[in-house]
Amino acid sequence: METEKPVINVNLKFVRVIERRPDGFVEFEFAIGEPELCAEMLLPADAFASFCSSNEVVFLAPRDTSAASDWNWSLHQATHQRFR
């Protein structure tokens, strides 16, 4: 019996803004094909706008950080608070 491999549409690109910083940088998550598999990135605001336009991204709503879980964290959070 052959199992089917999941199909990922590499044409779908997603952005979730984490923070627009006072220094003019935008911190965001970028994903291709699956919003759950993302990389955290940081770009100046103008470059961010260009990046989003050239990649024709789908903007995602901010993450719900209220749910307590050992796995519910981001690199952004790790750099701004101490984990115990």
C-alpha cells in the first residue's frame, strides 16, 4: 500500500506581523505553503513592503498568545523574556 505524500502549494506565501518596531524595522513570520511552518524575519519597513508585494503574500492575523503551552512561544518572545 502506497501512502500519499502531502501536497504543498509553494505559490502560497504567508506573513504574520509580530511587531512594528520604533526603530523602523518590521518583525514578522514568513511561510511558504503552510502557515504553521515559518521563519521569523526582520526587515526595514520599506523593504518589508517590497518583500510582501513581490511575494504576493497572504497576511495572517496575529497569534493568540493567551493559550498556555510549552510549545506556544516564538523566537521574538524568547529574546524579550527569560524562560524558567
